Amino acid sequence: MGYTQTDYYETIIQRQIRSGRASNKSEVINQALALLDAVTQGRGPAGASFGNADELEALLLQAGPPAAMTAARKARIYGRLKG
């Protein structure tokens, strides 16, 4: 089985590995597919504020336009990942 991997997705994969959430690329991909399957089957992540893809889409639409990524915002979001 093959797939196309872009720089964008490679960055996400590497961030997950660096943060300790996964130990290798296969684990990241398996986790992502399991989450996708759970959401599309109406079994959102435990403790999440959504239970299915429609509820997730509604939450994302309610969030409004994206905010600019400032240095302070980036530190607040990603700072906890540094170990």
C-alpha cells in the first residue's frame, strides 16, 4: 500500500513523535486513522465536546475565522509540548 506524504503531513508526524504521543510514523498514522474511524462512526474521542463528524464540523464553524499565529499564541499552544 502506498500513499503520498506532503511536507505538511510530515511536519505533523514529526511533531507527534517529538511530543512523545507516538514513537514512529506508523503509530501516528494508525492513531489518526483510528480517530477518523471513531469520528465518522459517531464515537468521538472520550471526553471530547463532539461525538461525530457533524458535531465536529459545527464546532469548527462556530469558532469563526482563524486567528493569526503570533509568537505569544504559538508559545501558549505548543509550549506545553516541550519536554
